[in-house]
Amino acid sequence: DAMEDDLIYASAGQRLAAYGIDYCIMVLYGMALVSIGLVLGGVVTGPPETLAGKALAHALGFFLLTVPTILYGALMEASSWRATVGKRMMGVFVTSPEGETLPLRRTLIRNAIKFAPWEVAHAAIWFVPGRPFVDPMPAFNIFLCFAALAFWLAYVVMLFTKKGRTAYDRAAHSIVQSFPRPDPAILPDDAG
């Protein structure tokens, strides 16, 4: 891996900040969805109580929020940018270990695995006995939420390794690089 050793890996701070920016973008998207839902659907009277209602609510959340989030990351990382908006703002980009743009199939794998814990937590929240967000969660659902949190924390811890490769980076055979910083010693003098 001589080629891989010459790469500049993105720092944990860059990657976490990029995720924070992308998360803000997804929150704005979610707020737009809620606003549209309120305009089109009126006021929701409360969380669903039937299994069919919970399944519908979870499916809507999955197809209107989770799938677009995965597609946002996958399509942007497979594009010529090789980065989401957050990554681009933080000066980092996703490639193969050889430095090539990843094909869409691999960026889909990368982002699906990245957001799998998020989806597990959503399922645990929606499929509680009684009303989601209102009635207490049973122990198994709480366990699923903590398991999802543990996976997310493992992702964060992996960012602090030498190459910062997470489980989803390894599964997609990807790395996150940082754009090289210009050397101030060789920059042109503008004092002229």
C-alpha cells in the first residue's frame, strides 16, 4: 500500500464537522417536509396506535428521510466532487484507496451502512406497544436504541485511528482524504 501511505487522510475533526454540516442540511430538509405535511395534511392528532399506522409512519419516515439521506451522500460521493456539501466545505473527499472516484454501488453501500444504526433506532421508536413518543418504551426497544448508539459511537472512535477508516469505509473499500494545504513557503508574495 505504498500509494495509500502517501495520501493525506481527513482528520476526525474535519469528518465530524462535515457530518455536522450535512446533518444541518438534512434537518432543513426534514423541516421542509414537516411544513409541507402540515400544509397538505393539516394537523396530526397524535402518534399512531395501530400496527398498520406505525408501519405507515415508519415507512414514510424511511422513504422520505432515510432514503434521501442515503442517496444524498451516495450520489454526491460518486460525483466529480467526491464529497457531500459538508465534506466539500471541510476540504475532504471520498475515494478508493487508489485515489479513484468510487462507483455509485460502493457509495450506496458506504452510506447505507453509515445510516443503518439510525434506522434501527427509528424502528425501535416507532414499534413500541402503545403510542410512539408518548408511551414508555419496553426494555427490548431501549436496548435497540442503545445498540444503535453504540454503533454510532464506534464509528466516531474509528475516526481517531491512524487512517480514520470506519466500518462503512472498510465495507465500501473507501478512504476519506483531505485536500493538501498549500505550503506558505512557496506561495507567491502579494506584497508586490
